[in-house]
Amino acid sequence: MHPNKKAFKLSLFALLLITNLNAQESNKAINLQKVVVSTTGFEQDADSNLRNVISIEGKDLQNKGYVSLEQALERISSISFVNFGLGRNIDMRGQGNKSNIAVKVMIDGHAINVLDNSHGVTPLDSINLDNVERIEIIPGGGSVLYGSGTRGGVINIITKKQKSDAFAINLKSSAYDHGGLGGNLGINGAKQINENLAFSFDIQSFNLDGYQEGYNEKGYFINTKTYIDINDNSDLTLGYNYFKSKNTSSGYLTKAQAQSDPTQKGKSDNITQINRPEISLDYHYYFDDIWEFNLEAFWQNQKINYLKDVSTMSYMNMSLPVYQNGSGFEDTLTGISLKNKLNYANNSYFIFGYEFANHDAKRKSLVYYSVPSFINYHRMTTLIDMTKQSHSIFALDSHNFNEFFTLSGGARYEFSSYNTDRSYRNEMSMNGRPPSPTIIDSTTLFDTNKNANNFAFEITPNFKYSDTGKLYIKYERGFVSPSPAQFVNKDKNSQKYYSANLNPEIFDTFELGIDDFWWDFYGFNLTLFYTLSKDEISYLGNPHSTSGSWWKYYNIDQTRRLGVELSLSQNFLDDDLIFRESLTYLDAKISKGVNDGMRIPYVSKIKATAGLEYAWNKNFSNFIDLTYFSRAKDGGTIDENTGKMSKNSWIRDYFLTDIGMKYNYKKLQILAGIRNLFDKRYYTYQDSINDQYLVGNGRNYYVEFKYAF
């Protein structure tokens, strides 16, 4: 072992021991503030919510030394991550390979899901975890307020609002058993210029090695906000965020490689650069306590450029390099939202509004390879420009009939127009007879336009049966719109593009929930749900066929998902000792079509978590977190002519254990811990047919120092 790595580990364990020995006893209770959430689009007390909502304080995640939002959310109840070949996407309630379009992820109410779902990954890496105030998780539904793509649920990440004078610096370091040192350095602060004007900022830089050789991420976040109190009744917040990273990776391992040495380098060589600026405006006007008006406008742009992309393919018993250097993606979303909340009676309100969104995505695919003595060169260039523009109106009413019964219901109408422009150029030079080469150079152009009308509605009666307990029943009909890319098919025989005639995916969700707090220390939250989805969009074909690529999107499949979500918590010793447990059970199956009765790939039936936090005194605390994922099926192989799935292999289950501590000394805070304590091996991606695997992080260590001036 390298002496620096050994010293890092010894220092970490010494730190854990010393801080424990020097901690001073105190029985001062931890004061827990009432959480507010914005499930209605407006902030309100948590007790006012009619549904079960998971609200997580950002400081609780930041105090556990996580370096990314993905790392933090993986330990949260009801959330899973799936990778079906594009990267890891958040999954809720068993969406599987539809997770990137059926789970909506938002920052301050603005969706960040990309438009090009066939190649897109929701950009979680662009979110600065240090800038998160809280995360609101709404499992299942939300179509009335949030539109398309909420079948699995909604995750709303609320960023910090700091107006009073402050300045802090943080330094974080991490390492694996075999090395892979990395770190974060950041500063954040705020300045109140006068009683009506304030400014805040958070700047974080990072340089992190991956568990597997050849993986590295380095870059920085910039988050700023300007707060303007126009008068006693109105305020304006202007936000600017910027994220830039340069990532290197070495690709998949074979199963034999993953089992023998999961840290070794893969066969690929990739360098990717990501740039993501974002501008936002948030204006509120309050008409006494009766009417609240909110105007939001935002623009966000993400560019992904493949500076280097070299992989291998097998051809005629040869292993050949394939180059995709210069390829890339661009995703741009511009939106405006006008929302109103009218408080017309005690604990009763009416919300209505209008939303506009213009979502544009560009894809540039460059593929080049050659075969010695046979193909001098083969270049394939695909350029796609796709746009979705939508106009939506919505209304939601919540009426409190008495202290025991509240009824909520609402509806949404969305008009969408789609446009896709696509060009494909095929260039090839083959050695033939006579010796002069055969040249192929052809270009295919295609464009299509579509319009769609979609409706969503919900109704939720809520019964408050005690001072602490409530029960609700919810029915929701929602939709998942096709992406512009799915409106384009390619014929197998003629090799020509043509328009696909697609309907949106329609889902019906039935949900029963109960929430209570017993004996002043025992929290209980239970949800039962059943979701039936029809007209799911299926896919046939082979876009990488050597004899001519082809594909077809069509509506045929029906799926059903049912499950149970249970969360428990117990607080003892004036909240110095806290236990948390959760269990999620999912039964997600295809219920119609050629794959009737088969499990939806990439979905674990069971996720269980347990955690313990103990505050020895006001300065020192420890935690332990346990997370279990049951096994799931991988994608197997799909018959390109019928869509029949087969040979779906099991993705192994896994169990993660994290431990850590927090120590405060005056204005200094020290965090330290170990993730995946028992070094359990698991796969974050598996393609057993092509023998491709990505291994999850092994045991790793972290230490962080924060100082507030």
C-alpha cells in the first residue's frame, strides 16, 4: 500500500477516536423545526399536505459527507437508480428503462429532464449538493401540477436562500482501499447590502477519481442568487448557476474481469466535457393573506461534447477500434410559469395557472472505423434537431369541510407541438476488384411535425382521524408524452425514415396512505398503490445492424405496478437518539403484449433501509446507515422483429453499510466516515448478453472540514 494512502486511513481512524474522547457531555435537546414543502407549488406547513411526502433537509445529507446528489439519494427510501446503457437515472415505483421519462426531477420547480430520452440521462451531476436546502420526494403522480412524466413520482430539489451576512469554507477528501484520492474545495457566503437587497453565492470545485481505473471527474459549480424586496408585498429572486466538468472513463468490464479485479481499466477510452449554465427569475406578489401570485421564468442549456471516444467492436474475428470523437448532445429548455393561490376559506385554497415550455435538443453522432484490406474507411454522420413546445393550464382546489375531512381535486390540459429534423450521411470506401476502391456517399433527410392534446386529473379525499393521524385515498390519471425522437421510424427494407403514429402513455394510479405520530416518539407512514399504464411505447429493430439500421416505435404494451411503501422513525432521549427504518416492495410486470407476465427489467422488488443517529452531546454525534436492494432482471435480448424479451439474467442483490461522525468545535465542523464498510461488490450496470458490467464503489473513506467565519 502506498504510504500516503495508509497515512490517510490511519489519520481518519485517529480522528474518529480523538473526537470521541474529547467530546463534552451535554443533554441539550436537538430542536427540530417544522418542515415546509411545496407540493402545491407554494410553500406551506408539512401538516397541511394531503399526501405522504418525503422531505429531507439538505444539512442532513451534507453532514454525511456525500460528494454527489446521486450518492446521497441512493440511500433514501423509495428511490432506486437504474442504468440501462446510458448512465444512471433515478427510478421510483418501478419505471425501469422508462425512468428517465417517467420520473420528473426539478430544481426549484424547474424540470431538468432532457428531451432526447433515447440517449439522455437526467443531469444530477450538475447539482451542487452543498447548495441544497431540502429535497422533496413525492412518490407516484403529480401530473396536474407538473404535467408529463410523473408516473413514478416527482423530486423537487430546493436550493438555499441565504440573505444575512455569512461566509464559510469547506475542504473534503476521499479515498478507496486501493487509492483513488479525490477532493472538494468550496466557499459560500452571503451579503445583505441593505434592507431590500442581498446576494449569496456558493462555489465548489472537485477532482475525484473513480473506483475503476481510468475514471476521473473534475470541474466546478457556481451558484448565485440576488434577492430584491421590492416592497412589503412583493419580492424578486434572480439566480445564475453554472456547472462545468471534464470526465474520463474506460468503459465496461467483462464479468470475469469484474470478479477478478473490479478496479481494473476497461477497453474504452473516453473524455467528455459538460457545460451547463442556467438563469432563473422568481417573482412573488402577496395580496394580504388572501391571494398569492408567482411568476417564474428560466433558461437552461446543457452541452455534452465527446472530446475522445474510442471503443472496440468485433468484425470478422477481428477486434477493431471505433471512433466517435466530436459527437455530442445539446439540450435547451426555456420556460415561463404563472401561478396563483387563492385562500378563500379557512384551510381551503384554489390554485390555478399557465405554463409555457420550449424544449430543444440536438444530437450529433459521428462514427468512424476501418477494416484492414477490406474497408478503407466507413464514416456515419447523424444530425438531429428536435423540439417540443407545450402550453398548459391547470387548476387544483383543496376544500376543508371541517376539522376531520378535506377534499382535493384538480385537472390539467396540455397542448404540445413536436418537430424533428434528421439527416444521415453514410460514407464508405471499400477495396474491390479491379483494385480501384468502391465509393459510397449518400445522404438521407427527413422531418416530421406532430401535435398532441393531453389531459390529467386527480381527486384526493383526506380524513384526519386524530390530532396526529390522517388517512387519504387518491385517484390520478396522468400521461407520459412521447419524445420527438420517438416520432421517427426507419424502414428495414427501404431504409427510409417515416413518421410514427404514437399515442401518449396513459396511467391510472390508485393510492391509499396513512401518516401518524404515536406516543410523541414513534412516526408511522404507510402507502399502498396500484398503477395501470396503457399504450406504453415499445420498440422494435436494430439501430446498429451491419446490414442496415432500422427501428420502429409503436403503442402496444400495458404494464401494471403495485407496491407498499413503509417508513418508520423513533425518537428517544429528547431526540438525541433517532432510529429510522423503511421498506419498499414493488411488483412491476408487463401485463399485455408479447411479454405478458414478465418482470419489468432493472426493477428490484425490495429496497430496505435502516439508520441510527446518536448525539453524544451538542458537539459530537455518530450515525450508521444500512441499505439493501434485492436482485433485478437485466435487459436480456429483444427479438428485433417481435419485441419478445428473453435471456434476462439476474442482477445480484447487495447490502451497503455506511458509518460516520460529526464533531463541532466553535466555528469548525469535522465530518468523517466510511461508506460500503464491508466492501460489498455490486453492479451498477449489467448486460449479460454482451458481457458488459460496471461495478459499484467499493469501500471508501471521507473526511471533511467546514469553517464558518
